[in-house]
Amino acid sequence: QVQLVESGGDLVQPGGSLRLSCAASGFTFSSYAMGWYRQAPGKERELVAHIGFIGRNTYYTNSVRGRFAISRDNAKNTVYLQMNSLKPDDTAVYYCNRITTPFPWGQGTQVTVSS
């Protein structure tokens, strides 16, 4: 069955950096564009970045453009999110999934930005 396992979240100070990873299994990873989503307390889940199935095309929501970078390694069935210059507003649970009809969601990884 499909599994999406996110990791790398932590508590960091404003201005800090984190690299999130998402290990995928149970489907043909290289056939799908993948995205990173986040859900802050009391808010809807939002798409923050996505990457084409061969990694050539990327998209970022305005609030993270220039600070976050999405990448993927199809040989490892893994998608990454490098997050720099983190802000308190980036605090959320981060998830990965395909950008079409989502697979069952993983458990996510908590990112907390606070001094």
C-alpha cells in the first residue's frame, strides 16, 4: 500500500534552516509530480511547493518563494524541502503528497519556529 513518511521537522529559531524529507513507497514515484503541504493550527492545509515528476519544474507559494527549495531523488523515492530563513508563520505540520488526487496522508512532521 501507499506510504508517505515525512521527517526532519524540529524546533528552530527564526532565521534558522531545516531540511525535510519524505520517503514514498507503494506507487511509481517517478510518475507523479509531488508537493509539500503544511497545516498550521486552526488553518486549512495548503500547498507550499511542488515539483514535476522529473524535477525540472517547480512551484512555490508566494510566502515561501526565495526561502524554500523543493527537490527530489527518484532513485530513492524521496522528495525534499530545504527551508531557509524560517519565520514563526512557517510553524505547521508539513506533509508530502502527489499534487493530483492525494494518496492517504502520512503523519506529517512538525516544524516549530520560535525563539
